[in-house]
Amino acid sequence: MPVFVANGDSDPMILPHYSYLLAGLIPQARVKIYPDSAHGFLFQNHAEFAADIEAFLSDPRDPGHRSVTD
């Protein structure tokens, strides 16, 4: 199952290293680290994060993918 792992590069609660570690343990996982962002990267980069999620969900390379409109 494809998984999107996201984090901020300055997150003091969940260090980016652990995001890479988690993604490495999950087949087909993708990692996106948002620069100049902390634990609230979702709010700091909301437009970019939403676009990244839409692209991830719409990617036809993933088996069993579902587009945002499905």
C-alpha cells in the first residue's frame, strides 16, 4: 500500500530522520520534507501540502490508486 510520509525539516517533536526511517520500513512509501517548517508544516505549507497529496493520490504508477475524484 502506498504511503505518503510528510514532515517539516525543523520539527523538534518528530525529527526528519524518523520520517525517512518510517518510510524505509514501508514498501512504496514516499517522503516529503518541507523546508523551513516545524511540527505545524501542514499549516505553514498548506497549499503545497494539498497539491502534494492530490498528486500522490492521483499517481497512476501506484497499484490500486484512487484519484481525488473517485
